[in-house]
Amino acid sequence: MWAVPTNEQRRKAAKRKLERQIERRAERAKRRRQRLTLYSVVGVVAIVAVAVGVYLIVNAPDTPEPVAAAPTCTYTPGEAASKPNTPPDPNPPTTGTVDLTLQTTQGAIPLTLDRTSAPCAVNAVVSLATQGFYDDTPCPRLVTGQGLQVLQCGDPTGSGSGGPGYRYAEEPPQGLAPSPLSPQAANYSRGLVAMAKASDPGTTGSQFFLVYGDSALPPEYSVVGRIATPGLEVLDRVGAGGDDGSNQAGGGAPRIPVQIQRAVVAAPPAP
């Protein structure tokens, strides 16, 4: 038979139950305090981290913008020079313009060369002009057909095959519009000055052509500058005279002969 608990036993059991409840409540309260403390510490650490990050961003030293490396021009020796000259410095300026005037038997043709568009080619042209390479030389080829209207100069021999004794890579022009005459060609517009080349790449030398009418050409010819209005007037007059058709590639010798008497590089402006 089961014994019936006495009142004393029931009081002791109730007391033990109450003590266990108090202990459990105290333990839960302790865990809550620990969690709150942990959350507070994490919050303080996060605030400090954000503050440190903001401080570093605000007080970080300015980082200089990367500077583009100046191009190095490779002037590769080739066939014998048509006229004595010294190859140019392979580290040319890459900004600014140079005024160059071709004093010809048909009148002055002022040019403005832009170093930004083709620094290696402009460097070579200025070097050759300064050394008198272009002085007393003919412009042996004129093309007057639709889609190609140019006067080609820069060969002291007048044969179309002469050069400075070195060659260098082309600097393809940027931003030329497509030619309306040919979707695959670029529009070398009236007034541009560009460098002539052979069919193979890396064959730019001393020869250049003056565009007096919009011309459709592959975008392979380095654009070095522009022709001023008085020079275009000279070219229009020469172009109106026509050519003799003697060049198998098109055009021929101009019927109004053009001889460069001097190529004069203007002195840079005073600082």
C-alpha cells in the first residue's frame, strides 16, 4: 500500500519545487544579461569599425592618377636615304601642335601638325623639315578622280619610291567617318594631311599627301594635321590643272608642277 504523505512532507516538497523554480529563473536572467552584454560589445565594435573606416577614407592621401606612358617610336633602318638626314629622337612629345609651311612654286601651303593624333609621324616630319630634307623637292603625284583627290609629296627623288632611310609603324586615325563612296573605307576629308605608305604595314617614311577633296581610303594612313585655307586654294588650282595619267596606281604628275622650295617649321611660342 502507498503511504499518504504527511503535511510536513508536502511542505518540504513544495519548498524544493519553489527553490528549483527560483534557480531556473535566476539562470534565465543570467543568460539574458550575458546576451545583452554580447550584443552591446558587438555594437560598440561595429561603431568603432565604421568610425575608423570613415576616418581612413577622409584622411587618406590623394592617389595620383595613373600617367600614360609616352610612346616610344621605332624608326627601323631601311633602304638608303634619298637625301642625308639623321633619324629623329624615338621619344617624341605627344601633345601640342606644330606650324609647318610648305613654300612651293605655286604658293605657300600652311599646315598645322597635331602631335596628339600621330606623335611618331609628326616627330619624323618635323625632324625632316628641320634638316631641310623636303627643300627643293617635287610633289610628283596628283590624283584628281572622284573618291581620291590628293597631291603627294615628300620624296626627294620624285619617283614615288624614295624615303628617309628608315621606316616606322602607322598610327591609324581615330574617329574618321565612313566614306559615303565605300562602306569599308574611311573618309579622309578635304583639308587633312596624312602619311603615305606601301601596301605592307610598318612602311611609313617621309612621303605625305595633301587631301584637297574627300577621299575614300582604308583607315591605315596616319593623319598628321590639317591644311589652312590658303593652302587649299593652291591645291584647288593645281587640281584643276589635272594630271598626265602616268601613274599606274592612279593619277600622275601634275600638269601644273609643284616644287617644295622650303619646308619651314615655325618657332614654338615663347613661354
